Amino acid sequence: MTLNTTERHRNSLRDVVAVHHGREILALATPTILAMLSQTLMWTVDTALLGRVNSVSLAAAGLGGMLTWASYSLFNNLSRITGTFVSQSHGKNDDPGVAHYAWQGLYIALFSGLVLQVFGYFSYLLLPWTHNPPEVQTLTYTYIKWRSLSAVFTQAGFVLMGFFQGRRDVKIPMYAGIIGNVVNLVLDIWLIFGWSGFELGGHTLLAVPALGVKGAAMATSCGVMVNTVALVLWALAPHLRHRYRLHLPRSLDRAAIGRMVRVGAPAAWEGFIDMGGFLMFTIFVGTTGAVPLAASQITIQLLSFSFMPLWGLTTAASVLTGNWIGARDPDMAARYGRQTYKLGLYYSLSLAVVIVLLRHEIFRIFTGDPAVLALGAGLAVTAAIFQIFDGLRMLSSGILGGAGDTRFTMLVTLGLMWGLFIPLTWYLIVMRGGDVETAWIGASFCYLLQGLALYRRFASGRWRRIDIFR
């Protein structure tokens, strides 16, 4: 009896620790990780190269990237919600539904992208509110104005990624992302630092002056455009044209768009609230000077190597949740969700160990400024802790989003980001005169609470009863 009991305990422990369906999850997640990581690398390459120009350019690109992405986040999840409708339609073997919702998502992307381009042009009206140094504000506007030229392509890219990923065709977005990144890297080197060109037939070709921040933004916009055009071309491949007939335009369907907005709007607001909170965090840190702002920006770039792989796992979990709910098997959806949590936790813990071990060297990838490097070790340790809590938050949000349970996530994010995170950051930085490391410790605490709240929602199973097609 004792041996049997011991064996049962061993089997139970093994079942808790082991990851089931891991190969299937990673088969979906890995190409998505590479696709999303390739998008992040565009901003990372901008940051790393501008760090070789000066700290003001680095800070401006950081603030400009945060402002741009904060405005994008108001619509990003609305465009991405296409993936939820595609995944559930695919789970029901509803090919016409897959194509129909993909087209409605493109209409949403066109509208939202145009709104974002207008914001980019007039963003100079908001920059004085950041209270950053004038030279940072000037370069920040330059970055935002040129970066926003690709807003429509960014939103359309999210829709097309949802079309491919929702059908478990995850390699195409990866290929498109790699192509876009190659274009961004080449243009970054060419435009940021300039080139004297070459002589041909008595003429100097491809010569360009050093454009700095402007060149970085232009390069990223071109990379995004190429990425989206590649997705369009793949979506129009003969075998997909035959099955989904995406080359035939669908008329705007107000009812379908209404359903997408009803499910997607809370997710969009959740993304905007989250990014808006981090934008305010960046602004508060920026009031302490260009050096802490640059160090904080490098911390964010460091976290992107956690964020994007975890976002790949999140997307895989969202797709699998949607597919199994579409197939009317929420128990299997929950099973896959639990296994994705395990994978995410193992990855986050492993990355935390690596970051801590390299804490004295890792900031040198981005800058050689001694003042910034002096802050690096402490911020690296804080980032290692932060990304574990952020990963729990992301995975929960993705699983709930795949089920269409977006309203609860939005309410939790609103309460914690604007009710705790922003006031706490203001108190620590403005009232107490704290440093940038103190601000990141406060951020870690807030994201821990958010991750726990969303995990409890998953564990409650209330997401099982949601029908996005009603």
C-alpha cells in the first residue's frame, strides 16, 4: 500500500511538472515567436544603432517608440481579434467564415491605420506634456512622424497574421517577418549613419547624409510595409485563392464588424490602457533626465526578448483555445491552456537566470555611455523578475482572448494600471525622488497582481460560456 501510494505521488508530481502536448504547442509557437521577435528586432536594431550616435537620439527613439506604440495599442488588439474569429471558424471547418472575417478585419485595419497616421502627424501637440528636454522632444516628433507612415500596413499586417495563425499556418508570418527585418537592417545602417554612395557613369548613386533618428524611423516603416506586402502575396497564393477566394473582395458587413468590435474593443482598450500606463511610466522616468530615460529604454528592449517569445506562446494558446472552442470542446481548450502556462513559466525562469548572470555586461549591447552602464546591473536584475510576472499576465490574456473573454481582462488592467501602477510610479519618482530602479521595482509588483488576477479568471472557467458569434 505504501509503495502504491508513493508511486501515485510520483506520477502525480510528474504530471504536474511535465508538459503535455508540448511539441504541438511549440510547433505553433516557435514560428510565431520568430515572427514577433523579428518585429521587435526592428525597434531593437534602431535602439542599438542609435545608441552609437548619442544618448539624446537613443532617448528620443525610445520615447517616440513608446508614444507610437501606445497610440497603436488603441487599435492593435482590435485588428488582432480577427485571429480569434478565424481560429474559431477554422475549428468549425467554416472556410467561408474564415475568409469573411479576414476581409472585415482588413476594413477595420484601414480605418484604424488612417487614424493613427493623423495622430503621428499632429503628435507634436502632445510632446510638451512629457516635460522632456527640448532636444529630446524635437527628435521624438521626427521619429513618430516618419514611423507612423506605415500605420495602415501595421494594422493590416496584424489582420493577415490572424488569418494565417488562426488556421495554424504559422510559418508564413515568420517568413514575412524575416524579410521585413532584413530590409529594416539594411536601411538602418544606410540611413542612420549615411553613405557616400558609389560612382557609376560619372554619377554618384545611393549617396545619403546621416539621418540619425529620422533614418531609423524611415527604415522601420519600410520594413513594416515590406512585411505586410509579403503577407498579402502569400494570402493570394493559388491554393489559398481556391479554398478561401480572398482575391474576391467582400462587402462591408456591419453585423460581422459589430461582433468583432464587441469582442475586440475591450481587448483594444486593454492594450491601450497597458501601453498608456507604460507611457506614463516612461514620462515620469524621463523627468529625471536623459540618462535614466535611456537606461529605462534599454531595459524595455531587454524585456522584448522575453515579451516576444512569450507572445508567441500566448498566440499559440489563443489559437488552440479558439480552435477547440470552435470544435465545442472547452475541456481540451483548458488542458492546452494549462500546458502553455508551464512552458511559459519554464522559459521565464530560464531567461531570468541568464539575465542575472549577464547583468554586468548585457547593457553594453546597446550603449557605451558610462553613465547609462552604471545603472545597468540593477535594472537587469529587476527586469529578470519583472518578465516572470509579465509572462503570467500575457499568457492569461491570450488564453482568455482566444475564448473571447476580453472584457474582464480590460477591467483588471484598467483598475491596476491606472488605479495603482501610474499613481505608484508618480509617488516613487515625483514625490519621493526615487531612481529608475525603484520605479521598475514598483512596476514588477503591479504586474504580479495583474498576472494573478487574470490567472484566477482562467482557473474559474467562466470563459467557457462565452459565444462570440451571437
